Amino acid sequence: VLHSLRFLVVAVSDPGPGIPQFMEMGFLDGIPFMSYNSKRGRAEPLTQWMKDRAEPGFWDSQTQIMEWNQHLHARSLETLRDQYNQSRGVQTSLRIHGCDLLSDGSIHGSYRRGYNGRDFISFDLESGRFIAANGAAEITRRRWEHDGTVAEGFTNYLKHECPEWLQKFVGYGQKELERK
């Protein structure tokens, strides 16, 4: 792997004091470079090179995207709570997605999601299919595959959008990444 871009997304249904309800972090080659959480309500750079090189308006647009993700994850937690027939307690959703640039120039994309500390669903980019980890996830898999646009959106993101962002971010942090 030459370079990797990963996003870690965590949502909590009923967070305790000091814990955000939603958090998203971006990692470039394992280095945390941007973050958002529901307490601060803003996407922010975590490295000097992102702070210095991001285009005007980048942080505002990322904030809007992450606010939307926060909204989607809150709704998703409600849906998952229903699918698992859970009425109380704290529920968590974890998502890891991103892409790798391989030494032969090819791209490998991945999407995995967990619920309450267990695997829930993943997306196989080669087949364009979702893989359910259990019966409750099977409901989501069928709904997403029946919809038709969900797999298309994941494929577009993992094959096109993610690699474009990866190359852009590598360009921003090239000098620092070479020192790693």
C-alpha cells in the first residue's frame, strides 16, 4: 500500500457526560488529519498541512457533510434499535470506510459497519454486494440491495471520490508523509 485514506465514524444513542453523540475522523496513512464531533459542531484540521493547504470553503463544506452524516447515523441507530428489538440502553454504531492506493496504481476500497461492538454489514466492491453479519443486518442488506442506488453510491464513492480525495490529501501532506 502506497497511501491509505480512512474515515472512522462513531455514533452513540445516549452518550454520557463529555462524550459526543457523533464523531468522525479522517486518517491519511494512519495519521489523523481531520475531525468533527457533535459537541464542537465543526470539521477541523488536525495537522498543520491540512490547515495550511485546504482550499477556501473546504472546512465549511466538510462541516455540512459531517452534519448530514450525524443526522443519518442518528436515524440509523433508531432503525437498528428497532431491528434488534432494543428499547433502552446505549447503542453504538461504528463505520470504517476508505481506500488504498496500491503500488501497481490500482485502488482498493472498503466499507464496514458495526453495531454495539459487533460486525453488522460490509460492502464488497468487486461484486457490488453487501455482506450481512447476522439476521438483523440481513434486513438492511435486502433493503439496500432492493433500493439499487445504495450499492451504486458506495461503488462511486470507493472507486472515484475516495481516490480523488486521497490524491488531493497526499498532495497537501506530501513532505510530511515522506518523512514518516
